[in-house]
Amino acid sequence: MSSENPSKNIQYFDTLRVIATLAVILIHVATPVVNMNFGRNTGFWIIGVVIDNLVRFAVPLFLVLSGATLLTKQFTLIDFYKKRMSRVLIPLLFWLPAYWLFRWFMLREWERPLGFDAIVRWGTDLFVREGVSVHLWFVYMILLLYLFMPFISKILKSASRKSIVVFLVLWLALNHLQLFGVFNTGSFSLLFQKLYGYMLYIGYLVLGYYLQTLKSNCKLPMVSAFTLYLSTVVFASLVTYYLSVPSGKQTLTAMNTFTLNTFLQVIAVYFLLKNIEFKNKYLVLFIQMMSNYSFGIYLVHIMVISLFYRIGIFWTMTHPLISVPLVVILTLITSFIVIFLLRKIPFMARFAG
């Protein structure tokens, strides 16, 4: 298998990273529209479902990027762990206690645990139940996958393209067996369920490696990529509607991260953005800058969304077609400013993300 010249990949890698970051923020802003309107305002609920389905590729795309940029490289075991683990672990050492404090201060005064023992119990329970904040699971998952990535890289480099395709097919089949209840991990411990859930994302790492090592003439034309992307959005939205509305029970199975539909959406977005080459130097600089700040933006954006909610900046401000994009833009700008300022503080650049 041949890989393309890395120098030609920089722009679309940056573009994919920025789009994935925006998509994550959009999911966290739009999901309340879905959850708060089912059975109450069907029109708003449908809008939320469609918006959510527009960006189901968000987290998988980050994994595809990791697979494309890391698994294709040559590195020593020590060098990989030193460089990659530290880039994720060091920011976590700052943001984990920061979110603990934030969650404590966001509690109403009568809800706050007082005293050392009570605070420790509350903090431990918060970590076990939610990982402290809903988005930090991604950081824990990346750290776990990084432990295995050097070995995955060696296996993939010695594997044929056919073997990789077979693995991806089997991986998708296992996901669907679990999705439809044929294979269930519910009887296992919570720790096992979390670790197993994290390990499932290996499939998207492998997909990233596979897509990146395709020959340069193996590509999905832009029209085909856009048609495939639009089809995945329509399919997931229609299935979600017909599984939920007639039964009166919200069913979001079609929006799952590990469905074939989401898998195809990730591929479509990958080729869509790979086919686009921006010429405007200011736009290119903006994309590079936002890509550079993407991890920090990801780490802080939940804090920003929560604070906005407290002061009334939420999707309920007006029609969701207006409020959702507005909150996303405000969240992105504010998150960028926070990380930009944190990086200006001496010794904080590595901790900010």
C-alpha cells in the first residue's frame, strides 16, 4: 500500500479537524433540542434530529484523523508514548480538576457538599458516573487507545488491504449485533462496559489508516461523496422519526456512532473535504489556527455552554434554526478566546490544550 505525500495532506487534515470540532459543539448544543421537544413540539424535535444527524461523524472523524496521521508514521515505542500521551495527559491534569471545581460551583448552594469527606465522596461519584464532565470520556478513550496504537500500527503495516477490509466488515457486524441486542455487555461490570466501549473506536482508527493509504487515484468524486453524505442524513432522520413518533417512545438507534450509516457518513465527509483545496491565504491561516486550538476548544467548550445556559444563551432563545447556529458560533469564539488567553500565561500553554 502506498501513502500520499504528507505535505499534500496538511490542509485537508486541518480542515477535517476544524469541521470535527465544530460538529462536536453542534451536537452538544442541538441534543437538548431533541431531548426537550419529543412529545411536546414535533416540529422542533424534527429540526433537532436533522441537525444532530448532520454531524454524527463528529467523534468518529477525530479517530479517523488519528488513524490517518499516526498509524501511517514510523516511530519508536518510547517516542510515541512520550510525545502523544503527554499531549493528551498533561491537559487532562489541568482540565479534570478544573471541571471538578466548575461542577461544584455550578451546584445550587444547598446542593453543594460541605466538608472534606463529603466533597471527596461527591467528586468520586461524579467521576465514576460521568467522568466528571460529559465530554472528557473522549480524552480517557484516546489515552486508552494510545496504549495500543504502536502495536496496531505494526499489525496494519504488515496486513493486506483485503485483510483490513475484512476486519472493518467484522467490526461493523459486531457493532450491529450489539446494537440489536444479540450481543449484550449489560451484565458485565461498569468498568468493563466503559473499556469495551472505548475499544470499539479502534475500528475508526483502522478506517483512517485504510483511507490514508489508498492510492492517490482511489477517491470518491465530490458529487458522489455529497450524495452519500446527504443520504445518510435523510436515512437516519427518517428512521428515527418512524421509530419514535408513531410509538410515542423516542428511539435514537439510527443515530448511533457505530451504525453502517454513520460509518458511511464519516467516509463521505472525509472525501468531501479531501477534495476541497482552499486558495485564500487568510482562510488557510484561519483553518490552521483553529486546527491548532481544536483540542483546547474541545476541552473548554462544555464549560462555556454551561455558563451560557446560566445566563439564558440557549436554544430556547428563539427558533432553533436561528438559536442553535448562534450558540454554536458564540461557543466556538468564546472557547477560542479562553484557550488563546490561557496559552499566553507562562507555563500554561501545554496545560491549556
